[in-house]
Amino acid sequence: MGSGGSGGSAGTGGVGGSGCTDAGVVSADAGSAGKTSFEKIDDAFKRCVISEEVAITYKFFATFKDPRLPAEYQGDDSDVIDSDAFDWAYARWSALSDRTKEIIEPFLVPPAYKGSWASAAPATVGGVRPQTIGIPICRQPTYDLNWAAKPADQNGRVKVWYDTRVAGANTQADEVLAALETKIWPTLVDMVGLKGPLSDAAITGCNGGDGRLDVYLVDMATHGQTATDLGETFPVQLATKQYPAFILLNRSLAPDELKGSAAHEFAHASQWAYPVAAFGLSSYKWLKEATAQWAIDAVYPNLPDPKGIAAQFEQRKAPAFMDTPDESLESEQKGADRVYGSYLFFQFLARTLMPSVIASVWNATTSESNQVLAVDKGIPGGFKEQWPKFAKLLWNQDPVNTNSFEGWDSLMTTPKVRGDAILEVNLRGAPGATQRLNGNIAHLASHYYHLRISDPNVRSFLFLNHPFATIKTAGFNVTTQAFFKKEGGIWQYEHWSDEGLKEATKSFCLDITAERIQELVIVMSNDDPKADVTMIPDGSEPRISVSNVGCWRFKGTTSVTDKVTDISGRTSNSTADATITFERWRPAQMPDGAAGRETFQVESGAVIGSLVQTMAPCTLTSNGAGPMPAGLASGTLLVDLGVDYGPTTLSREVSGSGGSEAQTHTEYVCDMAPPTITDGISSWSWMEFPSEMEMKVEVKADGTIQGNYTSTYMAPFSGTKTMIWNLVPQRQ
């Protein structure tokens, strides 16, 4: 399906050439097995094996299955749609030799005329061939009387031509005419708002006899080879833009293929009606094919694919796009199938907004010579608004599948994730792990990462967002979105680029049931129509970082034993033992906590304390016990989670303190005096950690907080303080 050589899967050699004008006609690359004929021709031209004129000529031979194409350039064309030979020839027409023009001219003439590629009796035209745009055969056109047209009268907007020698062609012409007049034209022009094909009534030559759109049912296997080209559309005479066009449809197609191809080619005929701002319509190569492929769905929303390649005819090329979401929307680097597959973007626009948006895009081409910027200008909010929405729905599975391509069109294909597989998040016995993600995103491209947490030892989970998703730098606009499923739950969606630096990190505590994600899909998309993101500041790459550091509760025991003698000789021996449970605490103004760190407060616990102080001849003995109140006032535990959230060293450091009041019985005894007994409330310090200068306390490799430290008092005091802690992370 082409429009004067709109590119497509028949090659991307392109207009302009490489300057290899003196190359000889020699063999194709021996390593070109498995390629299409057009790819082989492109390869040979790029390597200067063949000249530009030979490349153009060979592409015409390949398009129409002409046996003059050398065997070494004949490839596997079973899935080829169309050719770029036409655009290339039109752009270089004045520079082509008379001999080359004579060879390719029959391919530019409608097949109902003698001298065309389909005619058994080529016409001859004397004189020197002009170096300007023009087709000499059509200066003195002669009909091939084997051809007839429907309708025979002057009614309607379309005329369908067929070869009367072909059995069933008469009926086939009626069917194509009905499709164009009653379904295709009304849908695309009257409903969508695209321009109708231009009349060629004023053109002298091969105009089909009047101003109606001429459609020719042809056998592109005239020379005995298998036909693959579904259709072509090109101007009635050599032109670059805004010119009447005619259509070739391959009559060997199955009925549904033929209807779909007619819709596609009609869209190309419509495109020739636009006075585009660029030099020629060929400058909108991607846009032409993508919107023409969309036109099939617009006209026939449920058109079956007779070959069974896909559920529906237009969906044949969808996998090529789904397999390369990290390529720019308009990219041709992965082949023409992807160009056709990018119709999905326009289907998205038509289904989420309205079909007339496609007409707005084509209207924008009249003032914008860049095809991508024309789309940006023609869609509401531009790519900045629409591309993130498209990236979200392109996921095309739970939780968006019912309102995306599966729900709209029964398309079950989904985008390929980075790494080509689900990323299993598994510590494999290590205390932590980090996976950096590729933040270099081409313009109008998306990166999909699908992660599955399969290791129960993963407790703390952090995602460091793309820097340009939270800081909107001029020229860069990345959007991060996420789908996730928690334990026992359903898939959910969140937008992770709405609140600036607040969304620089996203954390989940897998110890907590409500946060225990089992699967996570991260979608990072670049909605700029021109700028690729290629330079991420060192240390700022987006990443996933996980560890076995607890983040919900720690449970265990602590104690502080203090033995000291002061300068006066008074001794004091105290011990406070606690059984304690700490639980995560976050202030109201920071519901998501601080990146990479959690604060814990006392959830429950009990303390037992004892104190013996001696200053001869007196001794004070205190014993206390009781539950401690919950809250920060009783004790705090600060834990670095061991996750990587930027250009800093990974930390698993622990700090904190704990002390609480308890009912205490005290006896004070001195020689020769009765004891003094009191019962009341006393404070007991049951958890301390050494200063960082003394000893750095960290979560151990097994996830526990265990250790002890004894400090020595400095003169004039003497004695020691021993701190012991043994805390184990808990999981709901």
C-alpha cells in the first residue's frame, strides 16, 4: 500500500541518494540472505555497488515483479506492502537519463492505457524526452480496449477499472466500487473530515476520461511471479504534492484484504489533495503510512485478516511497533513494518478524542514542513499531553486493557519490556541489590520495565525516578507512570511525575501487607517531539534498589549496664533491660517518609531496672519494672535502609535511644539508722548506641540489629558502660 512511493517495507533507500552515480551493476552482498528485494537493493546502493539510477530501476522491477530484476536482488517479499521507488523517481526525475526514464515510465502510467506496464502493446512516442516533470506516453494516450470501468455512466465520485479478460473481474469491480462509494469515502471524508481526492478533469492525458477518482484492479504478477504488493497510489502525472492521484489495487487479494487495501490507498489519494508546506508529500513519509493504516480501522473496525496473521487486517503490523517502543514514533530504523504499526498512535487519538483529530493533523501539514511537528501542532495539547497517555494505554493489559487496544480492537499484542523479559527481583542471599535503568530515551519513545519480587527477603524497595521526570529541564520532558499489584490485590495505576521533587523517589515496605508489591511496571516516556534524552548526570540514573533491611517493625531486647565511681568514691551500678517492639513512624507532613531512611517509635514493651548506689556508710537500692508507653517519647530507632537513592554511599546505619518511666521501689539504708522506703515513678534508660566516633552501628548482613559496646569513663570518673542490642525485623 503506497502513495507514490511512501516508503513502507519495500525499502528505505530514500530520496537523495548517496552519490554513487558511477557504480557498476554487480552482484548484491552475499550476506543478504533472508532480506527483501528492496533491502538487498538498498544495501547494494549504500555500498556503492549499484548506481542511483540502477537502484531506482530495480525497485520498480521489484515492485511490479518484473523478471528483469537480477536473481541476486530477488528476496523474500512475502510480507512487503509497498515501494519507495515512486518518490525516489519523482524527486530525481530531472537528473535521470533518458534510458532510465524510458524503462520506468510504463510503471507510472495507469494500466488501462497502452504503453503501461500492464499493456501487451506498448505505445511509442517520438522526440526527445523532456527533462521536466511529465510522462510522454500520456501526451498521446490510447486506451487498451481490454479494460472497462464501473460505473459506465457519469454517476458517483469513483470509477473502478478492470481487465475484462479476467474471470470475475466485473463482479469484483462492483464490490470495490460499492465499498469506496458507500463506506470508505463517506467515512474518511464526510465523517473524519479528510480532504477528498482531487479531480483530474482538467488534466490532459491519462485521467481516465473524467474527473472521478480512478481505481485500477490489477495483477501485479503480470509477468508470472507471485504478487505481494497490496496497492499503490500515485499522481496522474509526475508531481510532488497537491495533485490528482489514481489507485492500483491488487486483484488477487481476498475480499477483506481488498476492502482494507482500498481504505488504505484511498487515504493516500486524500493525502495528495493537501498543499503541504514541505517541497513534496514524500517529506511526510511516516505520517502518510501510519494514518493510511489507521484509515482501515476507521472504515472497518472489525475487518478480519484472511491470512490469519492477525485478528484484524490492519493489525498485521502492530507487533513491529509493539516490539520496539523504545524507538521514536516516526523512526524507520527498525523497518517499514514498524512505520505501518505506528498507526496505533492515531488509533489511540481517534478512540480517546475523536476521529476528526486525524484531519486536524493533516490540516497542520499545510503550514508545517516537519511531519512530527505537524502532528504536535494538530493534536490537543500536543505530544506533551497526549504521549504520556498513549504510553500508558500502549501497555494494553491489566489494568488498562479494557480501555485500550484490547478493549477497542481485540488486539492482544503488548509492548516489549526492556531486557525482553520480566526482571526478577531477588537478593540471592546478598543484603542488597541495585538495578540501574536506562534513562536515555529517544524522543517520542517509551521504556517499559516489568519487575517481579520473588524473594521474601526483600524488605525495603526503592525506585529512584528519572531526573527529568521530577525536574522539568528545558528541552527534556520525561513522564514516569507505574502499574503495580500488591499481595492479594489487583493491578493499580499511579502517575509518578505530577508532584515534582516529591516524587524523586518511590518506596515500598514489603514487610507491610498494604505495601507488599509483587509486580511493578515502570513506564518512562519522552514526550518531546525532537529532543532525545542522551546525557543523564552521573549517579542520577533511574534505578531500582532493594535490601533486606526491615522497614515495619523490629522486635527484641536491649540493655544498658552502667558501673561508675566518681571522685568522691561513690559507686553506682545500674542495669535496665527491655523487651521492645519498634514500629515505623512517619510525620503527617511526610506520609511517604524520607528517602532511604525510616524512623521507628515504641509500639510496645516492658522494662526492668535495678540500681545500687553506695557512699559509705549508706546504700541506695532501687528496683523498677513495668510496661512502657507507646510513642516517640519512650524511644526512637533511626535506620538507613541500605538502598541506593543517588550519588551517595549505601548506608545501613542505625542510631537511636530509649528510656521510659516505671513503677520503682527504693530503699535507702545507712548505719545506725532505720531504712527509708519509697515507692514511685523513676526513669530508666534501656537503649543506647555508641557515638559514630566510637563504633558505627549497622544492620547486619542477615537483616538483624545485633551487637554490644562497652565504653570506659574518663578521669576523674572510673568505670564502664555496656550497651547491648538484639533486634530482629518483623513481617506482617
